[in-house]
Amino acid sequence: MTQIFLTVAAIFGGLSVAGGAFGAHALRDKVSERMLEIFETGARYQMYHALALLLVGILMSRLENPPMTLLVSGWLFIVGVVIFSGSLYAITFSGIKSLGAIAPLGGISLMLGWGALAITAATIKF
């Protein structure tokens, strides 16, 4: 799992940088200011959670017996990024604003990931 989390974190991070550049240069003249804000929010949250997933992967590699909450946290971050950022990207490119109803599910997953990480931090022995 460590390798998966570290690999996905690196992919999310790289794609976030690429997405930010794409938004700043290619999308600026093609979508409304509001749609550009939505896209940038997706890229920003993707980067935040790429870093969080990187932390999870590093912790997993350092702990002799990583707790289940750490594993759960990593998967919640992955699912959350795909749903939250993915739905914001889909709104930007499709213009279908009703896709915004999906974003809160991703946001909940991200919040639960942070909760699981907090439980991990409170219970592991360093």
C-alpha cells in the first residue's frame, strides 16, 4: 500500500501542477471567470490532498505495523480527490452545473480522510 499511496500522490501532484498551468494559460480565454475559479479549486484541493497522501505513504513506510485508520485515510483521500476535483473539472468542461451535486460526496470523503489521519496521529506510538 505504501508504494501505491506514494505513486498516486506523485501522480495527483503532477497532474495538479499541469492542471493549474492549463487553467492559467489555455482555459483563461475559453471559459467564464466563474468556471475558471471552479477549475482552480479542483486543482488546488487535488494538490493539498496529494501532499496529504504523500504524508500517509511516508507514515506507512515508517511504522512497523501501520494502523488500519492510516490505510483508510489514504483510500479516502484518493476517492475524495477523484470525486471532488473530478466533478469540478467535469463542471468546467461540460458546463453541466448539476454535477456540482457530486462534489460534496468527495468533500465528505476528504474530511473523513483527515479524521482517520487524526485518529492515527492520536493513537500511534512514535
